[in-house]
Amino acid sequence: MPLGNEIGKFLWAIGEQTDGFKFGKPWRNSSKSLGLVIPIIREKDIKRKYKMMEETRGKIDIKDTGSVNIMKVFSNADMNVFIRSGIILSGTGQTRATASGMVVMPNSNQDIDVKCVYASKPTRAGAKMEAVDVAPPIVMQSLHDSQRDTWNAVSYFAQTSGIRARHGRGSRMESRLRYGGHQMIGASFLSMDETKNSAGSDDLLGVMKEVEKSQKSVEGAIKDIPVMKDQVGAIIFDVDSIVGFEVFDSPKSWASMHQKVLSKYGEVIRNEQEDMLFELKPEVIPKKITDFIEELTKSDEKTSYSNEVSKTIVIDGDRHVGEYTMLGTDIIHVIAFKRERAREQRQSARPAPPKRETRIRSSLDDSNESN
């Protein structure tokens, strides 16, 4: 059965609340909040064939290779280990984010595709790196694009957050980077205006820490979001649309990630209005979810990572972007975001994109084909 049909069936099972899926009680930070979180529940006994990296401390080592877009993972675990996309890796080497979800096989070492999220910090071959956080949605959206797009997303995140990291060296992006097998100057990817605008804001982790300091109430709000029994994911709404969607196959996987994931929607969750002129009515939520899934199933897809046991597929839609990971024939993770305006503004000069593969098909295709 075509791969696209499997993800279509999985998504429609969520939207139609079948195969054990159902939606939990909507949650708001306050009665004035515009943001809304819909828990995704799965009341079905699923035996995981993996563990999350966050559950296997001491079993996974990650090292800087000295190459900007590749790190090396060493697994001493006796089971498959899933590393989510957007995991920020920090240490004495250059700070990077995992570019796509990947399953690390037992007792193996593999390359990890990464993107630099701290342009002015040099790489350091052999440096041990640690998973410390997850990237915000605007940066997540850039990880399947060029390195320049990711740097621009980091700068955009800093600017729209109203905070500039105080840890970087600003426009002095003089660290030599190995990218595509060549020595390059980090600033050479940016125009003079872009470099000036990104001054002091090229350190994603530093910016995120500053944001957390300025929004201390976010942590408390996130901790108050109930994690329901059998919860496997969540749908995040702003005032009129879905801005984030993430689901795993198992409650154990979601439990290991939910606080870090939901905290990145702090601005949406905390956004309030006094007079409630705009409000997402409960009765329209199912229709919004159905429309969202319909759009996802019409998206293009292409493989971003694969090994002997798994593959990760990019979801590339007109208004949404994301990915899903399969372990064997099982879908273990799906993540999708509403595209940001920053994508329209980027000025990357890149070659023409490769020919796209087949579109993701909805579960309705089967019935159409049989008629």
C-alpha cells in the first residue's frame, strides 16, 4: 500500500475519532485567552517498538563532527531510539538542531542531519553535545530548507520576540564553517542588511532563555495544562486556526516531550483580550480540525531521512509544513505547523527544487478507487 495512503488513514482516524483516537476537553490558560489546546487521546493498546531519546539517558551519545550539517550519534541502547526533529543540541561544539526525526537502531552509530542555530559559534570536532530543548515553530519550519533559511528564522524569532541574545558576537560572524564540504564564512550566507539585522541574535538557545526570563508565567501556565490519561498529542489553536499539531503513537512518548513542546506556544497560550470580540466557538472546532487534516492530506511529500528500519517524510503544503516518521509500517510521530509569514519574506537564492513525489492521499481515496 502506498506510503501516502498510510499517513492519510492515520490523520483521518484522528479527525474522525476512530481507531481509539478521541479529543479531550479543550483547555485555555484563562477565560480571556485566545489560544486553545485540544488534547489528542488514544484509547488503544499500542506496544511501542522504540523509546524516546529523553527516556534513554546514558545510552545515547552525540558528538560534533566538525561539519556544520552533520553530527554523529552513538547508541548503547538495546532498542530503537527515536530522536524528534528540532531537538537543540548544545555543548562545547556549535549549537545545532536536528533537521528531521530519526530512529537510531540498537547498538549502532549513525550520522544525524542537523542545522546550525548559533552561526557565530565554531564547530568543534569530537565535542560532546547534549539535548537541551526543542526549537520554536518558526525555526522548526526552516529545518528542511537551506542553512541560510534556518539562520534567518533564528534572527526572525529573536526580532519578533523583542529580545536579542546577549551571548553571540553579533555581526562578527567570523567563525569558519564547514558546509557542503567547503570552508565558508558564516556571514557569507547573509546579505549586509541581513547580517546587520541579525546582530546579537544568532544564538537561538540564548534568545530562548531570554524569552523564558521575560515570560516567567509561561512555565506556570504550561504546568497547569492537564496531561490526560492515554494522551498522545495536542492540537494548538490561535483565535481562528490551527497553528500546531503533534501526535505520537504512544502516551509514553508524548509524556516525555509535552512540556517542552507546548512551552513553545507560550505566546499563543498567553494571548488574551479583554472584551473577547474574537472567540473560537466550541461548535466550530471539529470543522476546523477536519479542514486542517484535509489540507494536510493534499500536501506534497518527500523523504528527508531513511535507514534500514525507518523513514521520515516531509509534509509540504501551501499553508502547512511538517513531517511524519514511520518505523517499519507503523506511523510513530506526526508534526505540522501553520506556515509563518517569514517563509514568504526569506530571500534565499537556491536552485530549483527537485521534482516532488506523490501527494499524500486521504483515506477516502480507497473508496474512490474501488467505485
